[in-house]
Amino acid sequence: MAPKSGFPKRVLPLLLLLAGAVFAWWQFGGYLSFQTLADNRESLIGWRDQNYLVAALVYIGLYILVVGFSIPGGVFITLAGGFLFGLVAGTALTVLGATLGASAIYFAVRLGFGDAFHARLSGNDGMIARFEKGLRQNEISFLFIMRLVPIVPFFVANLTPALLGVGYRNYFITTFLGIIPGTAVYTSVGVGLGEVFARGETPNLGIIFDWPVLGPLLALAALAALPAILRGFRSKEAPL
């Protein structure tokens, strides 16, 4: 008799992702730190100079793994990207790797239990269902705000849209574009690591919460929210 449910096959991608995350945390979590970057800066520069293309591809692959397995310490990889590749190339490589890693999480969740979760929400009249309805009406705005506001953890911004049934096109576009500002900030910090190393100091990782940086990010988030706000005003003004 054929199995009544494809549950094991559906959850396999998610289980593999979780198993990989646990293994990666156990084996490599401690290496993603500022001290590791400081201790290996000369060898990293030499490796980059020997083969720039290979270094760039390895960096993208590493970022995909870090994001895909939700390994803590991605900010240090971003710093390394700025240190090794400069502001423009470092930002571009990081955004590409992070977007592909986020896409891996998206598909693992959607193939695992995203459809079942979404179907359950659709039959619920509670707060979560109302939240999903609001998301449907303002999907692009909502996704951009999640990416631009720095208080939203990256893994939460990766998981939530997949669980709520957001289409991949909007997910990809808002992830790719929405993480550029924050990535550029940390990459710029990485560009200046040479001088930080020379002074024996550590970089200011809280720079993104300094008002000269946070202000423009919040302004972008407000701009992303503007279509949703205008749509809300129109719906209130519409005749009954």
C-alpha cells in the first residue's frame, strides 16, 4: 500500500539544513570572530593575491553556507569581504552570497512544511491570518522593511516570508536589494580594518545603530512603507 503522506520526503530538505546547522555551529562557530580575521589577515591577503577569482568564488560559497545554515558570525565574514575585496566588490559578493543562502532557507522551508503551515493559516480567522492578509496587500513594502530595519534578525527575515507563502520572485528581489545598505555599512568597516589592526583595536560593530547610519536606513524603511500607508488611507476613504 502506498504511503498516505509524503511527510518524510517533504521535511528531508529542512532536516538536512538543520543537521548541517548543528554540525557547522559545533565545528566552525568559534572560528567566525574578529580575532580569527586579525590573526590570519596576512595569509588571507596572500591567498587573494594568488587567485582573485577563486578567492571571490570561495567567499561567495562560504557566505551561502553561513547564511543557509544560520551560523552566527556572518558579520565577521562581511568584514573580511571588505578587507579582502574593497567596498564595491565586497558588497556585491556579500549580497550575492547572502541572497543565495537565504534562498536555500526559503526553499527548504517551502518544500518542508511551508504549504501545510500556510494552509492552516488560511483557515484561521485569528491575528496571524489578519497579519497574512495585510502582508498579501503590501508584500513588497513588508519585505523591504524587514530587510532594512536592523533590529530584525536576518534568519527571522529569511524564515517568515517562506512560512507565510510569499512568492520567490518578491522574496529574492527584496532580499537582494534590501540588504545592500546594511551590507555596504559593514563592508566599509572591513575596508578600514588594516588601520584598525595596526592600532591593535577592534572595529565598531555597533556602527549601524549610530544615528548617521541608522537614520538613512529608517528613512529607506519609511519610504518602503509609504505605498502601504497610502493604500491604507485610500481604503479608509473609499465609499461604502
